[in-house]
Amino acid sequence: MAQKGVQLDQETISCSICLDLLKDPVTIPCGHSYCMKCIKRFWDEEDGKKLHSCPQCRQTFTPRPVLVKNSMLAVLVEELKKTGLQAAPADHCYAGPEDVSCDVCTGRKLKALKSCLVCLASYCENHVQFHYESPTFQKHKLVEPCKKLQENICSRHDKMREIFCRTDHQCICYLSSMDEHKGHDTVSAAAERTERQRELEGSRQKLQQRIQDREKDVKLLQQEVEAISLSADKAVEDSEKIFTELIRLMDKRRSDVKQQIRSQQETEVSRVKELQEKLEQEITELKRKDASLEQLSLTEDHIQFVHSYPSLSALSEPTDSSSINIRPLRYFEDVTAAVSEHTDQLQDVLRETWTNVSLRLTEVHVLLPPAEPKTRAEFLKYSYEISLDPNTTNTRLLLSEGNRKVTLMSEEQSYSPHPDRFTKCCQVLSRESLTGRCYWEVELTGRGVYVAVAYKNISRTGNWNEIRFGHNNKSWALYCLKNKYLYYHIYIQNPLSGPQSSRVGLYLDHRAGILSFYSVSGTMTLLHRVQTTFTEPLHAGLGIFWSALLHTTSTAELCELK
């Protein structure tokens, strides 16, 4: 009796009502047993129903059964108390649907503590002890519990897949490497794991960097929301002051302006928050993928690692946030200016200025101009036909027919005098002004050639810093010298790195304040990107150092883009 009793656990001889060992056990007609006090109390609560049921199987009895102590069960409980009970595992120790269960346990299986790559079985804390205690199992490889152990066995040779075939990108056994994979590039699964582990760390670094970038973007967007609200509030306040002075005539217009400002504020805030939510969702997804990669990096099963890594390491396309531009308190200033423009002419405000106010409101766009193109085909959609202005051409530059190319000459050319002509620097401006989104390319030969954009009112005479592109606050220039690039603005020099090419591309988004310089060859490489505020229309500029004549003929030509 005692020997068999030790094999029973406490749950077997416990009351299902109080969950404790049976006390004065009684057995009811359906065969289930309870503490006498527990089942009496349970039936006392059911007396009003005139039916009495079993708490476990719900079988009903009429009339109420007479309870008699089960003497045999009572003796068994007492004997087991004397000989000792095996404690039942807690519920969290049993294997659930998502857990790896012990392959040795019978009945309700416990969670596996380890899986053996030799036995191809998983063991709970009790059954794994043989692998720790018996010399027979000392050389077996124990890893964290794994559900897919059978995937480690070659279905053809019934051998462990311990080799990775790089030719066919699959794990194979030793016999397969001598058979259908003979002559292929093979390494041990452990070696392939080591290499992929390094890639995993690189992937995690990229993920973490993207998370940091996205968190910064989210903060910027929050600042954008606050800036929009502050700017809108200030515009409302200023408009209120103006309309207060015109109470009788301007009351209706005041309400209309306030409504449109709030409507536009709501629209723009909504757009910002939409992007903010996308970035936060991307951050969540990136963190989830990072956690998955971290978990994968800890697994000891090389086969499982190699099998799972490619799908986990792939990154989705990031949300574009390169053009987030904060302009605090400036979004609605034009609205205020439009309202106050004609305060002394009340009738004109009512008849004409209201149209102006409405137009200014519809032009308030806070969030993100269209994304900057990424491929040359996308840039070419914004190609702009540009010609050079003969009246600005320095006399050391020979202007070609068609006004698209300049060549540095040793002798001065016989151009007629003009106030727009550059006198000291070998430079020229485009005839056309540039606004909106424009893209153009310049073909360069020789040394010391530079490309630029400048305001029309840049000085033509005076000292070098007032005239030369990039040496003042009215121009931005890229200097293409021998084996290097230099970016200039307000005479501040920034050395740039990038592939040397005879062709340079310039992209301008005037409204967004973006100016980008690209090295154009087989691909486009960004050399420098400017983010500023352009206050006037711009003109394309070309220039050549006079010293370049000492080396070779230098030219700059605006390319025809198709």
C-alpha cells in the first residue's frame, strides 16, 4: 500500500471543492469523493432548487443522498500522510499549447527543460537528470527546448544535419555531403552560424539606429504639432485685435478667418499626427523584430538559427521622414499680414482683401513637401530647361551658340558693356529664374569649375566675397577641384567626399528650402544637401577659376536632359 501510495500525488486524493486533502471523505452516487463538510455545505446552498448535483460531473440526485464516510478512502488518506506524498507540480509547470512538452512524461506532460540533439527528445526537470548524472549521456548535446527537433535529421539518410551547403543554401548530413552535394561549398553548421551571428549583430545595429532615428523624428513631429498650434493661436490673436477695431464691418469676416485657421490647423495637425503614428508603429515593429533577432541570437540550435535567420533579418522599407521641417510660429503669419494689409480701407477689405485672406490660408502647408526623388529617372521628372544670360557672362568666358556652354579663354571677349556682367570673377548666371522644384545637370571639363545657385541681386562689382559664388549670403556653390569637392556658403568651406565625375546634378525645391548636389555617373551619389529658407527666386550659376587656364582648357555646359 505504502509503495503504491507514494506514486500518487496530492491532487489525486484532494477535494475538488476546498482543494485540500480529503477530510472525512464521502463518496456520492456518481462516484466522486469530497470532504463531508464541503459537499454538505455545497448541497445546503442548493436546497432551494430541490435538486442536488455533483460539483464535478453535474449529475443530479433526488432526493438528497445520505452521506456516509468512505472508510477505505479515509484509511488510504491517513496511510499516505504517514508515508509521504509526491507534491503535484504547479499549473505553470505543465506544458501548454505553445510550450515544448517532455517526451517521457505520461498523462499530463510537464514543460521540457532541455532538448537533446542526440536523443532528439525533450525532457522535463525530472527526466533530464539522467543526462546530468549518467556517464552514458555525458557527450549528448543539450539545448533550450525546441519543437522542431526532427528537422535536424536527414530524411534520406536518417543522420544529423550538421553541415551547411552554401551552394544550395540548406543544412545536410555528412552522407549527403559525399553524395548529391559532393563538390559543393560546405561548412559546418556551427561555422555558418558564427558568420550569420555577425550579420545578425549588424542587423541589430541597423535596427537600433533606425529606432533611434524614428524616435528623433517622432520628437520633431511633436514639436511640429506644438509649433502649428502656437502659430495658429498667435494668428488668431492678431486677427482678433485687427477685427476688434473694425467691429461693425468686420465681425463676420473675423469669424470666417478664425474658422478657416482652425480648420487648416486641424488638417495640418492631423497630417503630422498621421505620420507620427506611422513612425511609432514602425518603431514598435522594429523593436519587435529586434527582440526576435535577440532571441534568435541566443538559441544554441545552429540548424534552427540558420533556418530562421533569413526571414527575421529582412527589413521593410522605412517610412520617409527626410523632409520634416520645423518653422516655429511662421505658418500663419501671412494670414495676419493679409488681414491687416488694408485696415484703412474698410470697403476694400470687404470686397477684395477677403479673397486674398482665403488664398493665404489655403497655402499653409505645414508637413513635409513631396519626398525628394531618389533615382535619376525620378529627378528627370523635374528637369528644367536653362540657358545662360549673355548679359551676365564674364569677358574671359566664351559663350557658345545656344547659350548653354562657357569656355575659359586666355583673351577677353568683345561683349558689350552691361550692368549685370560679372567683372572680376569668371562667372555667369542663367536667364531663367528658378522656383518650385527643378533639376538640371552640368558637364564639366578641366579643373577649377564650380556650379551654384544665386539670387539675381548678387553683386557684379566690388570685392571678391561680394561677387564670387558661395562666398556670400546670396549664393550657394559646389567647387569641383582635382580629386575633391568643396561646398561654399558665406565663405564657409566644407570639404566633401564622393566619387569623381565629369557630370554634376543639382536639385532645387525652392519652397521646401532644399538644394542638393549630386555626382552623376552610372548612379547618383549625394555630395551635399542644403536645408535653408530661400527668400527670393534663384538663378543657376556657372564659374571657372582663372588659374585653371594654366593647366588645361576648362568648360562648363548645361546638359540637355530627356
